[in-house]
Amino acid sequence: MAVSAIEAGKQRARAAVRAAAGELVRVSREIHGHPELALNERHAVAQLVPFLEAHGFERVEVGAFGLETAFRGVWGHGPVTIAICAEYDALPEIGHACGHNLIATAGVGAAIGLIAAIDPAEARVVILGTPAEEHYGGKVMMLARGAFQDVDVAMMAHPMPVDFADPPMLGVAHVDVVYRGRAVHASVAPEQGVNALDAVVTAYQAVAQLRQHIRRDARLHGIITHGGAAANIVPDYAAATFYVRAQQPEYLRELKRRVQGCFEAGASATGCALTVDWHEDLEYAPLRSNRPLAEAYRRNGEALGRQFVDLKNVSTGSTDMGNVSQAVPAIHPTFGVGQMIFNHTPEFTAAAITDAAHESMLQAAEALAMTGVDIARDPDLVRRIKADFAGG
């Protein structure tokens, strides 16, 4: 198809996003002002679904794939299926410190922009509301239940301090560890006790020592969640939770093995019984950005004036979009919020509701929609996307 037709479609996509800008900002503010934790995002869904249904998605299914706060809308019947993901869960105590109010509105904005730009016969557009990214991994559950089974390409955009076209998001394993010992009076008969707190502290220190000797593209961190009930009782129960992150799947497996050894050292040193739960069914895989798709998004973002950063070995977090990216060609670019403030802080919560952040969100929605036009109307791009994915 002629380039002029593609560009005309992109202009229609941008115009549709801008026409809905006021509504998108209102929805963003509503979600931000009512932060909801994983799998409880009812108010967010109540804002997003009516918006989609008012802008071209005739009926959006709520409670999709067996998750109360997931949703799915479908438009078109073309040969290529484009999925756009929206997240909207918050963090405990600090609310939308990862800016999921912006992710949600960038996602639904992109979806309505794309369907305004193309013919239903050119592509099938799926908008997916994906809950519980911060905890549990909604996309992991949805992937296992077939949400991405008929998808050719999946996209979303995430706020951060700066714009990355293909951020190196790490895979992450979440592990809970429990030690059980024997409780006695800590002064009367300490020799009869088996100290579970000592076990968890030994394990914590072993992990801390291991942290000095891991690769730059990996992270270890955790907390002790229970250490005893009273200072004059030898604790018979102690617990901790840790995150093990790595950019490469094989190194993530190696780190898990070494961290397991730290846990076993705590049990061996104290005589406590040990229980470890790696929650492998909800493990986040490393993000595998599809190169041709990321390049298309970057070109569209730059056409809007976005400036992308190229940094290697940058420290990043993890996302359940990583699991999606291992199953279908996908991208998870980031967009700046107008301030050099890091995610998961109270300062980022405040930044996620500023005019600068909302302008970036609108541009991210435009860039995603424009990339969707490229996918729908450029068969060579689709071929290169699939070749890159098949080549690993």
C-alpha cells in the first residue's frame, strides 16, 4: 500500500486520540484518585470500559478469562490481530507510583485511535484490560487461559523517567520462605529452643553476600515478613519473601539455585524445618522486545517529537508483559513523565498526575496507534516482525 495511505491513517489515528484527550485525562485522574490493588481494580474498570464502548468497541467483556477485573474488547476482522494491553492496578500505601493510570489510558487511547484509522477488514484489534501486574501477574494468568492465543502482535507503553523503545526488563521469580523451629522461654531454657529467626537472618545475610557477586543484569532483594511474637520467646516461626531478577532466562535459573542454597544454609545452621515456595506458575519472564516492532514504534514516537534514550545495562524492573513477549511478538516501550523521578516512589505518584505526564501519555497513545497502522497496512513489516520472533 502506498506510503501516503499509511500516513493518512496515522493522521486519523492521532486526530482520534486528540479528540478524546479530555476524556482520557479525566479517566486517568479518576484511576489515580482511587488506587486499587491487584485483582480489586473495579473502579478503574468502571471508567475504562464505558470509554471504549463509547468510542467504537460495541461490547467489552468484563470478567474476561475468569478474572473479575480483566476485560476484552474486539473490533474488526482483518488478517492480522493486534492486541493492546492496559494495566491499572496500584501499589500498597503509595498508590499509582508506577503510573498505571497512564498505562491504562495510553492503552485505551491507542485502541480507539487505531480503529478510527483503519478499515475493519484490514486488522482485528483486541484491547485487553490486564489486572494485577504489580502482584500475581494478570497477564501470566490470562496468557495461560488463552488471551493471546490468536494474537499476532501485542503492545503497551509504560511511564518511566525517560523514553526507551526497547527497555531491558528483567525476568523475576518471587519466592516465599518459611522456617519452623521450637519455641521456649528465651531466658529459662534457651538451650531447648530452635530459633527460626536465626534461620531467616542467616539466609538473609547469605543472600546479601551473594548479591555482591552477581552479574550486572540481575538483582536480588527481599524482606523478613515475620521474625517472632515476643523478645522473651525463642521464635518457632519466621518468614521472608525475596525477588530474584535476571535478564537472561538461563541466568535466572542459576540464581534461583544459588538463592535456594542460601535458604538451605539457614535451615542447616539452626536445625529448623524449611519450606520454600517459588510460585513458578506466576514467574515473570524477561522481556523480549521485537526489534522491527520496537523500531516502528520509535520512528512514530520520534515523528511526534519524543526523544529516546539508548543506554546499555540500565537498571530496570520486571513486567508480566515479559511472558507475553515470549509467546507472541511484543513491545513494552516507556515514556517519560517530564521529571527525572524513579518509579515506585511517592514522588512518582505525584508526577503521574501532572500535565506533563498526561501529554506524554497522549503521545504514547498516538505512537502505539500509529504503529498499529503500520502493522495493518505494511505486510513487509509484519513479515519482518514474525521473522525476528522466529529467529529468537
